[in-house]
Amino acid sequence: MEEKRQMGKIEVTTRAVATVAAKAVFECYGVVGMASKTLRDGLAVLLQRENPHRGIEVRFIDHRQIVIDLYVVIEYGVRISEVANSIMSGVKFAVERSLELPVVQVNVNVQGVRVSNVD
């Protein structure tokens, strides 16, 4: 995304948007982590916290609107629809607050469910 102003231009990369979105995702209850968008042998690969942007795709529409696709792993036992809705609203709010651009769509793809150890 590039915006020209009288004194210069502001350029925001998709990776920067993905970083803001990832922080918002990790703040949502029930999220274990980000996952790769491709399943390997039918299993979701949990990404390390240092590379969460790999589980996020960001697209700019007409340089003024943002579409975000998220690939997540959630905790077993939580209501998937509630966690997904929480992720959608949290990411939309965080990105719009940071960039002052409308997020027109946030798509949550649940790549897996993980059971935590209860030892």
C-alpha cells in the first residue's frame, strides 16, 4: 500500500500488516498459534512465534482496502465459531486502528485443533 502526501509518500508492506494482524490473533482466547496455509500430510504445521506472518496473507484492493486471510490452530474444547469471530473482530480493529484503512474482509481458516497437556 502506498499513499502520497504533500511532503512525501507512506509505504506499508503486506508483511507489516501481517505483523499487526498476528499480534491481534495471539491476543484472542483459544488460539494456539498460526499455521502454514498448506497442510502437510493432512496435518497443520504450527509456525514458530517468530514467523507468524507466514500464516497470514494480506491483499490490498485498489490501494485503499485490505483483505486478510488467517491460518490458525485453536485449542481443543473451545467453540470454534466464537474463537473465529473474536479473531475477525480483533484483527479488523487492530489493523484499522494502526493504518486508518478499512479492512473489508478477514477470513479465518482453522487448520487444526490441538489438545493441551493436562498433566
